[in-house]
Amino acid sequence: MSAAVQLGALIRPVLSYLWTGHRVPNGPAAEAMLMAIGMQESRFVHRDQVVPGKPAGQVGPATGFWQFERNGGVAGVMQHALTADIARHVATASGVAFDRDVIWRSFATLAGDQIACAFARLLLFSDPRALPSANDAAEDEAWEFYLRNWRPGKPHRGSWAGFWRQAVALAGGDAAPAPSAPVDAVAALADRVARLERRLAAIGQAAGA
């Protein structure tokens, strides 16, 4: 299924849910990163990692369109102070037990696409830096953002440029350059405010303990 179809059918609904329910910023910057990483990791084709010689029926080691490993991205989102509670709510809403193995295996199924997308957005949300803007000039910044959070074993830089340009165009960065910049700025500001509020709450809880 193409990235354009995934944007409308999967990514935008999940981003809307995360913003409405949990104030995780959405908009072109988040859309572009999720599309580019999805294309880079799986081409939005493989929910189970392609491994030469892997026995039939074996799952992993990475699953979902964003290729999360059980003890990597899945565990990270479930345990991070900024994302753990949201991840639990997402799992409950998806009818999936808040269990590392269960969630990881669900990503390999069609029914697990929404929770996989939510976890991918939450992994990006856990990064203290603002998301790169959805424009062609941010290609290198977006690549570094991807490397820092996904930590791919064999990063393929050559394919990223094309995927990033396609993601930016689909997110509206190229099609509507004038309005996209304010939207990105507001999303980045909302992102920073949300992170600051969560850190202050954590500090308050620690002080009262």
C-alpha cells in the first residue's frame, strides 16, 4: 500500500487521536517523519522484518511498518517518562494487553497498524528536540533525527532523500509552502510546551514523594 494511502487511512487518524486525547502534536512535521521512516523501514509493505533464511512462522526481530524491535523501540516507548502512560492508553484503546511481547507481535498484523503508528509517533515524541520542518531543506536534519531514535543497524542513506521528498510533498510541505511554515512552528511550540509540562509534573511528583 502506498505512503499516500497510509497517510490518509492510518497516519492522520492516529495523529488526530494522539493530539485530541493526549496533546501529542500533529501536523506536517509529524506526518513527514512518519511517512519517510515508514518508507525507509518497510516501504509500507512488510509488517514482519525480511530476514534471508528465516524459518517459516518465525516473527521479527522487527515488526510493523516502522520496524520496532521488542526490546528496542517497543520497550523504550512503554518505559519512557513522557510516553509510558500514553502508550498504556493506546494499548487499552486498541484492545491489546500492555505487554511488550503482545504489542510487538501485534505490529506484525493488519489489526496492529494503528498501535504501531502510535508507538512510532510516541518514539519521536520522546526525543527532546523539535521535529524537523516538513520541507526539502530539512532532509539532513530529518535523517539525523531518524538515526538517533531508530538506530538502524545498517542505515541506507541513499534511499532517504527520495523518501523524504515524497513525504514532504504528501504532507503538504511542497504543495503549500506558505501555510506549512506557521503550522510547523505552532506544532513545534506545542511540542515543547507539552514536554515542559510533563517534566514539571514529574519534578513535582518526585518532590512530593
